[in-house]
Amino acid sequence: MDSLDEQIITNSFKQKNWNEIKTKDSWMLFKIMAEFTTGFETMTKIGPCVSIFGSARTQPNTKYYNITEEISYKLTKIGFGIITGGGPGIMEAGNKGAQSAGGKSIGLNIELPFETGSNAFVDQRLSMSFNYFFVRKVMFLKYSQGFVVMPGGFGTLDELFEALTLIQTHKTGKFPIILVGKDYWKGLIDWMKGAMSEEHYINDLDFNIFKLVDTSDEVVDYIQSFYDKYSIKQNF
């Protein structure tokens, strides 16, 4: 166990009496409200956007980094802004493509011990930092016209399954959710079709909630056709 893990565990298990907990929880509400207020005030001005998720550990000039850059460039050219988590890797590629196309490049950062600040391609006027994951998730879901999910880890899966659950349970309207990289996602999809579906935890219709593709053109075509098919305006 490294020193960072030890520090996190130590802080988690510090003894607090009940009055301290209640007082901190009450003051926390104001911080949460402030994050929501700042987020809403900023995001209502950005117009139609697509959120891109994926690993912060993806290196520049690798397969999925380059595909992400292509996707964000092409989406920007048809009128969408790009929202990412503002960090390195896939997020950097998304913001880079948006910036190079002259579009809106938004970064919703999260305060983490191993990630600091925005990548160089986020428009600093559209950069926000959040302490709470759940507030940040609301911003992604509320202000995105589509989710593009690149290969990633726990955080990427968290965002993906949050969106799938909300659509499945009709807590939000259907919008495009696109998984990029058939080879990467194959194991997960096979498990879902096997273990989850066979146990009747999900059904065949649930697989229509998302689309699996390999190329940037497939992403752009699917998002464009989705809004054409349902005659939904993208609020341009």
C-alpha cells in the first residue's frame, strides 16, 4: 500500500463525534448548492453539446486518442460543443479536436489527488471544477445531447451505466449513447448478453439504448441521424 492510500484510509477513519458530523453535513449543503448554481449558470449558455468519456491514462498519438480527436472535430463542425472531464488522455483529445475546429471546448474537472487542473485545450471561460462527483454528473447529463464513451476504467463505466440506468428507468429521455471500440467493449457486452440477460436482470430491448461502433464517421452519422429521425432540434 502506497503513502497516498494510507493517507486516504487514515483520513477516512478519523474519529468524529456525532455533533461534528451533523455540523459538517449542514455546512456541506451550502457548498453543494454553490456548485449546482455555478454549474447551471455556466452550462445554460453553452448550447448543444456532446460529452466524451474515456481514460485519463490514454497517451497522445495512440489509436483511441486520435479517434477521439477526430470525433470531437467532426461533431464541432456540425454544430456541437464538446464536454469532457477536462483532464488528460481521452479528455484532452476531445477538447483538442473541439478547439482545433473552432468550437466550444468545455471542461468539467473533478478535484482528485492524482489529477490537477484542466488540459491545455479547454476554453478557460468554460472550465469548472467540482468537489462532488454527483454534481458533476448532473451537468454532464442535463446539458449533453449525446454521450460518446471511449475505452476507459471505473470512472468511464460509472458515467456509462448512470446514463443507461436513467434511460432504462425512464428518468430521462432517450439520447445517443455510443461506445467506441468493438474490440475493447466486446467482453463487457458478451457478459451482459450472457450473465445479465440470461438471469433476466436486463432484457433484449435494453441493448437498444446504446450503439457500438469503431469509427469517427459512425459516431457522427449516428448522432446526426438520431436527431433527424426523431425531429428533435439541437437548440442551435
